[in-house]
Amino acid sequence: MIDPTPKSPSELDQLPDRDTEETAEWAASLDAVAKAAGPHRAAYLMRRTLQHAEGAGLALPKLLETDYVNTIPSSAEPVIDGDEEMERRITAWNRWNAAAMVTRGSKHGVGGHIATFASAAWLYETGFNHFFKGKEADGSGDQLYIQGHASPGIYARAFLDGRLNETHLDNFRQESGGNGLPSYPHPRRLPWLWEFPTVSMGLGPLSAIYQARFNRYLTNRNIKDVSASHVWAFLGDGEMDEPESTAALALAAREGLDNLTFVINCNLQRLDGPVRANFKIVQELEAQFRGAGWNVVKSLWGGAWDELFALDTTGALVRRLREVPDAQVQTYQTRDAAYIREDFFGKDAALVEMAKLLSDDKILECFHLSRGGHEPRKVYAAYKAALEFKGAPTVILAQTVKGFTLGEGFASKNANHQMKKLSNDEFKNMRDLLELPISDAQFVDGVVPYGHPGADSPEVRYLQERRAALGGPAPARRTHALAPLPAPADKAFAAFDKGSGSQSMATTMAFVRLVKDLIRDKETGKRWVPIVPDEARTFGMESLFPSLGIYSPKGQTYEPVDRDQLMYYREAKDGQILNEGITEAGSMADFIAASSAYSTHGEAMIPFYIFYSMFGWQRTADQMWQLGDQLGRGFLVGATAGRTTLTGEGLQHADGHSPVIAATNPAALTYDPAFAYEIGTIVKDGLRRMYGEAAPGEDQNVFYYLTVYNEPMPQPAKPAGIDEGIIKGLYRFNTAESAGLDVAAANPARIQLIGSGTAIHWTLAAQKLLAEEWGVAADVWSATSWTELRRDALEADAALLRGEERVPYVRQALAGAEGPVLAVSDYMRQVPDQIAQWVEQDYSSLGADGFGLSDTRDAARRHFGVDAQSIVVAALAQLARRGEVKTSAVKEARERYGL
């Protein structure tokens, strides 16, 4: 019997029971059902009651799992608006050509994946024929995140509709000779087709969520109404293991992103074997998404199962489906009817009786072929339900068979992800199964042919008519002929040219002040997208809260605790700031969506994402590559940068290596500015290059990475004629003479000191010590970008190989500079050493190699040997090796400074 009295506070609500007699009657009724009809019937009634309560709007906890059956029963499936037989033939051609493309490519050793698209073909084809809006549709059309391993099927469809030809297909994964197709969705390699890069795994789901959110941001801020656009993300069930795949589920539900649909291809297999061998991935995902607040639609079983469910009068079939682990479902796919009768049906007396009514052919049809993801009616019903659901995003869990239609050697085999080809006999069997008009004679010299019904065939006309009705081809990336954004007034950029006088200012604050001025610009101010991961106050950005507002689709439903203060916390539906909470990955996904809006929506947006330097490239470098792949534009700002500028924060916060990681990304223009005026010059040029009038040959599809520091220092006035040097990466800030230093000797020993970022200040201090205490003249250079200097030099080397004479800029800049060169950085020495091989003078460097530590700035710099005194000793040692100062001076300096 069920005891209605709570045994502990956790069992029921803490509210007092106003009618214990009524409660007891409900419990007694449940007991009676359990006794008369069994516990399964009692549990069924409870689930149905909870589902009814949820539908009625009662405030009850939601069920996290439903039975292992389709959400939409066959009786409720809508009629497909189209020609199902025609779509079957189109899908058959696509299946064939996808497999042929990979098989032909395997002869060149380039590989490819066949099994993923074979399982997902109907998931794509149903969308292309009925749901996915093209770029000519309302708003900006839909955004499609295609599963990377399914790309051969997308190419096959583009071949069928005339956007690709056989030469393209034969160059799958062979891009160097032209007319090649990249292995996975890649806008940088095939910019007219692919809009979003979705490999590495996990980044596609995360980006899709933030893309849907950014669509709402554009609409709510009245930049562009894209409310008709829908984001579709096609994912694998194995891909959902990636933490990024589910990192933002709660955000999507919290903000009610019903413009977003995940379609998860649940073929129950990942790369090496079952996704959840001893468990059920569909049920796990359902609970995860429902718990996060998503609408869940399961499309698990095909129409052949309707007869079995009709025979299931006791619920035994549904119970058995719920308990069989995924790996056993995979095994059923490969075994005969006798095995299935014994292992599946033989576990329950009711199922034994049911099996007696089923032929072997019926059992094999159900367990080998009939899946919800392989039947267009099931998929169509799920997609329609997703679009009609309002108030939350939808996930469709579509069960399929990996390697479907590829034959017994492929279907549900653990190794099928690594299987790159079919034999000719397997192709012929596949041809017969798909009913394709391809003759044996077309297999010339043993090479599988591509298949095409003809440019004017009913299949191609149907395909093109469906796409025209939906707004044009898909997937597709639009290259908009946007007018250059007008340049902001020079006043904002020149604000720091006179210096700060006796006032100290951190370069972090200089950047924030510059952006404040630029956001006020009447022409372009609204296009700035400030992004920050819950550190706005750290970076001095709280003054932007009341003026710009923090974006929230709900506005501000509460009175902020600091409402009576000048810089209060203001949220607004049209807020401009994206304050993401503690998620660098989410902030980067925001940045990617904003940075590519010029293509996705035809609206040039200017994102700047400011973050703790250590938590940028180290934590989200994979997304920085995704940003470059997606041809994004904008400003990444690594604040509180460097190994030694953070007092007391220690190892976890002390960044000494981000520019090294950034240097590996061809799309990243990395700058380490020392002074406020350098920031103004770099940002001005970045706006020109990315959003204005780019110079001939300049790639606009780049992004800028600036490191800025939280150490307040006096900001000098800008010397004349140095803009080119700032942009190219190096200029002479002063000489010993122009600095007013008194060097006693008529022809003193001279050294060139190059500093970057905050290290310029220790370098200037060392310059003074060298002159006053050692009689050495030092010229000081500011290296705004070691990486850009290196890239220019690499381009010069490449030009030499082509027979062109070109001198690297770093060599031009240092030409004639007397003495050796000593480079100093608050990063590891590998950063300044990028230019070493192109410097004609003797070259040496100092940097902060190793792990960070907690201490004062001075102590940390002494620890790493980059403070002014350490620079002096290193400079004297370099000059002593050349015989330009006495060797004893080095020992004397070391002792004097306590090194």
C-alpha cells in the first residue's frame, strides 16, 4: 500500500495538506489500480496524469523522460505537402552519389565518410524540400548548421541541382588544384556554399544557439527584422558527448528561442562503437533537454511498427523497448528473425504471444529497416511540430541506422565510420535497392559511375521548384555588396595623441574610453556589439550599463539594487551590451555570430569581446579557429594581459603565452600595444580594413587581437610620422639623445632595446640606467606586433622564391641601427623571438617564461628577469660579448642590482 504521509521533507511539497482524506483517496485509487492491473498500469496512469497536468498549464515538475516511442503517433501525422515518390527518387540519387564520391576519392587515399549521410539522408531531404528557407526568403532565410561528416550528401544534392559538376565531385578532399571540395563545411574554402563551419564537434551546437540568440538581438535592437529566420542544427548523438554541445541549453530555453531546432541523428553509434552501449542515448538526451526547458520530439520508429504497437495491449512492448540497451538494438539490426524472437520477444510472456502473430519478414522489417528518421512522413511531422511550437527551442531525436541502404557490410557495424568505400558488387546491390537506372555497363574499368537523371528531368525540376518556393538554394552563403561603413571622426582616435601628462592610465582603460567615444558616433555607434563574460567592472565598463543597457529579451523585470547610483545595472530588450555571465565559450559564440552578420544578415556589426587575457586563447582557441573559418571580423581584446601585471592573482591568471597561440591563426592580427595612442591608431586602421575601404590586396576577412594592461602608467604623447610603424609592427620611440639622456663618452657603446606592451616601461627605465650608470646609449623601439613583423618577413621570403626582391619591414626599420638588439616582452621569449632570423644585428631577448606566481609586480619581474635592472645586465652582457664594454661591468651590475 502507498503511505500518503510524507516520511521526509524531500518527499512532498512543504505546504501543509489541507485535505488529508482526499489525499488518502487518491493514494488508495492508485493502490487499487496497481493491485488489479499491475504496477505498470499504475505507472502509466501517473505519467498520463502528469502529462495532462502539464498540458493544462498546472505548475508541476515536468516528466524528464517519456516512453521509448514516437512523440507524434501515426494517427496525428500531417499530410506531406509534396510528391513523396519524387522525393524518394531524389534521395536515392543523393545516396548513390555521396557513396560514389567517397569511394572514388578513396583511390587517391583522401578518405571520406559514407555512413553518416546514409543514416541522415531523409533528415536533410525533408528539410530541403519543405522547410529550409533560402536567402531570398523573408529576413535572411534560415541558417543551417550541417553535420560535418554528412557533407558528401550535401555535395551530392548540389550536384543534382546543377551547382556542382562531376569534376567537383572527383576533387572531394583535393583542393590544391582548384575545383576542389573541402572535406567538411568550410566557408573559407567554399564561401558560396557553406555558411557555418561545424567541425570541431560541439562547436556547431553551441554556435547555433548563440546565432539564434543573435538573430533576436538584431531584431530587438531594430538593426534588422530577422524574426522569420530559423536556425537548424544537425548533430550526431555521439557529438552530444562534447561539453560544448550542451553548455548553453539553459540559455536557449531561458530566452525562449523558438527560432531554433536541433535535429539529432540518433543512429546510436559514434566513431568506435555504440554511443551508450549499456544505456539509452535517446532517453538520456530527452531528459537532458527536457530538464533544460526544451520541447522534445522523438521520431524513433517507422510505420512498420504500428502493427506491433496495436498488438501491445498490456504495455509489454513499450516496457521492453525502454529496457533494451542501445548496443543490443544495434545487434538486432544484424541478426536474423530467430535471434530476435528469442532475445527480444522471449523475455516476456505477453511478447512471446505477440511474436506468434508476426512473420519473420515482419520482424526483420521492423528491426532492420523501420526507423523514424528513415521515413519522410515521420520526419515531416517532427519538423512541422518544431516550427509550430512556441516559447521554447525544440530538439528532434530521430532514430536511424548508421550505414542505412549501404548493405549488410555497412549497416550498424562498429567500424563503419572508418569504412571509406563500397565494392562494385555492393554498389550494384545498392542500385537495385534504390531502384536507380544505372546499368552494369556504366561501371567502366571498375569505376563506379556518378548518377544523374538529367538537367531537365522531373526530379531536377521538382527539386529546383521546391527550392525556388522556399527562397532559393540551400545551403548557401551570401556575399553582400555592402557599402563601406563611414569612418568615425578622427577626434576619438586622436584623444590620446597628446598623452596623459602626469596622470597615469592603464591601456585597458584607454581602450574602453575609446570604445565609449566610438559608440557615440551617429553613423556607426549602434553597430558596436560590446561582449563581456561577467567582468565588465574588472575592465572599467560599468559606466556603459546605464547608457547602452545590457541585452535581455525580457527587459528588466526587477528594481536593481543599485538603482539610485549613477552607474546602475540596467537591462533592456534593446540593450547593446552582451554580458554573458561566466562563459568564455558563450561569449566567443556571441562574437562569431556578430562578426559574420555582414554575410549572414547583410548587416555589418562591430563586435568587441573583452576578456581576461589568460582565459581567451588558452580556453577557447578552437573557437578562434572557427571564427577565422567563418570569415568573421571584429576586435578581440585580451585585458589584464601579460605574465606580471596582475598583482597577486598568480599562476592561473598570469598569461605569458596567448600571443604564441594567436600567432598560429592566419586570420588573427595580433597587436601588443604599449601606449594609448597606439591603441587609437590600431583600432582606426582595423575599422578601415574590416569595415571601410580596404587597400588593394588586403583581406577584409580578418579579426584583430589586442592585448591591454591593467597597470596604470603615464601615457606619452604620440611622436610624429609613426602610423605606418604602429600598423606594421615596429617603430623607434626615441633615442638616448632625444630622451635627453646625458651619455658622457663622445662615442658611447650603443644598443637597440625593443619592448612591447607593458614591457616598454621597464625598457625605458633600463635606457635611463644604462646612460646614467654605465655610459651606454640605448635607443628604444616599440614593437606593436611581433606576429605581423614575422608574417611580413615570411611573405618577403616567399617573394624571393618567386624571384622578386623584397626586404622584410623589420629589416628596413632597423637598417643602420647601431649595436646589438635586445627584445623584451611580458610574454615568453618565444613571442619576440618570432623575428630573430630577420634581424641583421646581433639579437637577444628577455621574456617571462615558466609558470606565473603571486606577488607584487616588481617582485614578479625580478623573478622572471625582465625588470629594468635585469634588462641592464642583459644589455651589458650582450655588449661585453662584442667587446664594447668591459666584462667586469656585467659582474659589477649584477652585484649592484642584487641579481
